[in-house]
Amino acid sequence: MKRLLATFATVISVFACKSDVIVPEKLIGKWFHTNQVQYRTADGWGPWNTFVNITAIPPIEFTAKGNYLRDGKPGAECCTAGNKFTVLNNVIKFSDVLDCPQMSCMPCREWSVLRLDTDSLVVESCGLRIKYARIK
């Protein structure tokens, strides 16, 4: 009986101390946009498209301190991510967002992480999937 009680108490204490904010080590670092996107259609997801962009898309960065940067500067822009981020259940949630009262924005301040490995990141937000590659 004592063994059962000790096991139960150990399990409870492990889950009670578990943090809600988990930042995967693989996410920390600089990433560049591969110019590959996939759009949601009525039938599911369309093919991956590579677009040509006249101007370079600045790299993004996730820091170990929970900061989100674009081109080395705070990353908040109208209708997009904020300056801070947390990760929970494969979802990147942004905070410290830029207030843009002159614009009507879709609430796209969360990115679902579909793939994350040492060299690639695929995220989904608001009917769009984007591929990123790690900057070495």
C-alpha cells in the first residue's frame, strides 16, 4: 500500500511541476523563407508553389529567451506575429503584438508546426503553409 501511495505521489508531483511553455531546441535559431507556399483549397491543400519575390524576405529568428525577430529586429508587424513567442502542443503562439487600428486583420497570431527538424520548418496559419530552412 505504501508503494502504491508513493508511486501516486511521485506521478502527481511530476505533472504538477511540468511547465506549460516548452521551447523546442530545434526551433531556436535563424530561418529563411524558401519562397514555397501551399494554399488551402475547398478540396484540401493545393500543390506547393514557389513564388518569385522582387524584394528579399528578411530572415526570422526564434531566441532561447522567447523573442521573435525579423532581420535581427523585433518581429511584430501589422496583422502578423508579435515580438514574443511561446510553444505549446506544436503551436507557436505570439504575443507583444503591434496594434494597427487602421487595419482589419485576420487573427493569425498562431502557427501550427507541421514539421520541425534540424534543417527545415513548415508552419501553417490562416489557410497557408510556409516552408523555412535553417540559416547555417
